[in-house]
Amino acid sequence: MRLKDKICIVTGAAQGIGAATVARFAQEGATVIGCDRRADPIAGATATFAVDVTDRAQVDAMVAAVLARFGRIDVLVNNAGITKDARLVKMSIEQFDAVIDVNLRGVFHCAQAVAPTMIEQGHGVILNASSVVGIYGNFGQTNYAASKFGVIGFTKTWSRELGPKGVRVNAVAPGFVETPILATIPDKVLQQMREQVPLQRLGQPAEIASVYAFLASDDASYVNGAVIEVSGGMTV
């Protein structure tokens, strides 16, 4: 078990990639703290917290509670994210702000909250959820693309700042993954998405979770500042 006895926090843990990551980490022997906007039970999680990542007080309270109970934090997976799509000329300020607040500010809050502990420990792993959209852009996703490109900037910067302290920071950039976030997309569009991928299918949450598990483990001990694309080759 690659994550045996590691204390891991996963945000956006209630569904999709987050839920799959909690389950995979638990299988790998980790103690997993699942965080989402509601504190409903999450399969595989040792503890769950209701956390809005845009609210710094809630993030700080969760981190303090984890430290009080478990004594350390080994891994943070910044998975929480939302979409509110519209073309540039139609996007409202509210749509723009909501996505930036969750996808960018929320990642900043969580990483800044755990970093002092990881520095003091002399070890830790921060994993950030980017997207292929953050690398290549996508029609109708000005806010989402900006946030996910910003996450790459976080990752590159923090890997330089925290690497000398023993803390590794990496990002995963999924392609089209079959999660509830795609529930409102018409079947015709989903088929077009599949056809863009050389593997001719959407990814599964567990396939992203397995990459997070590798990056969180000592098997990835010399991987720092990387952005790993997990997209079935859609950008080839």
C-alpha cells in the first residue's frame, strides 16, 4: 500500500474525481479526510468536513481540526472546482467571479493553510487540479480556462518555493472525464467529445485518482513542479 499511514486531505470529495481519489487513497492505506460543502459521509474517508474552500475561516478550522486529531498533514489534493460556462460576450461578472473564487482562490486558501505544517515537518505533497482547458483553452470557458491556467502558475511557483523545504507540488490536467460536471451536456456533444480523443472514450474518475495516488506516494519522490496531462491523448 503506497500511502500507508499518510494523512491526506481531499477537497471536492463528495463526487466525481474527488470521491474516486478518496476511495483510491483509502485502498492505498491512507487516512483520508474528505472535504466538501456538505459533511455527508464519503466512502473511504476516515473523517469528513463541511468546507467551502472560498471561506478562509472554514479552511483554517478544518486544517486545525485535522492537526488536532492526527498530528500532521502529509498530502493535500486541491480537487474542488466548478464550471459556469459562457462565451466572453455573454459571461456575467457573477459567473466569472464564482469560478475564480472556487478554482483559484480556493486552491490558494487550502495550500497556504497546510504549507506551514508541511514545512515544519520537512515533508509533504500538494496536488492541484488543473485541466487540459488550462493549457489549450476552450470555447465558452474564459473563467474556467483562466482558473486552471492559474493553478499551473501556482504549481510551478510553489514547487520552487516549497521544494527546498521537502514539499513537492504537482498538478494533474485531466481531459474529458465522465463526472457529474458533464451531466447537463447533450449526448450529441458528448459523442463529439469522445471523437476528439484517440482512445475514443471519456476518462473515468478512477483513472485520474490513480495518477494522484502515484504523485502522492514515495514512488514520485523526484517529481516536482510537473503538470501531468491525463486526457487519453486528446491533445496529440
